Amino acid sequence: MLDELRRISPDSFEYVTANDVFIYVGDLSEIIPAAFQILHNGGAMIFSCETADTAEGALVLRSSKRYAHSRESIDILCRDAGFSSCSFEMIELRFDGGNVPIAGFIAVAQKS
């Protein structure tokens, strides 16, 4: 994913989306800045994450072999990459083990 983002010319897209992707990636410290680079000013990166509680830390590998991220860590990564804002909508991503809802969020990081 990172190699592909780095191949794309800067300011090429209005939107970058990654829904149900980052639960398999984990460390986003290079992905988010690379996505920022390919967005036009006024563009947005829209993505989903499984929610990690603050007490769990910024990044957690669950027994499901999926990663969870804290909202706080995502906000910091987005702002450090240069995004002017990052908003969150809490959602249920899916149901595991029958009817057990998995908490997550949609993040919208805006580039000014």
C-alpha cells in the first residue's frame, strides 16, 4: 500500500478512502502522511478503524488478528501529517462471534 501511494504524483486526488483496510495494516505512521501528499488542497482521507480504548494504547493487535487504533492516536497521526482537521463518527464495524458488535469509527481527515 505504501509503495503504491508513493508512486502517485502529489496533489492527484480529491479523496482517498480506506474502509475495512487498516484493521489489517496496523502501523499507519507512514500511510497517513503518504495519503496526505497525494491529496489536493481541500481533499479528504476517509477511513475506518476498529476502536482501541485509551487504556489499551494507540495500537492493539486483537485475538481476531485485526488491529484496533485509538481515536487519539489517529488524530495525532493526521495532524502530524498536515491535515487541518480530523473528525470521527462512532459506528459498529461488524458483528463477530454471532451477534457481538465490534466498535469502530469512520475518520475524515481534511486537507486545507
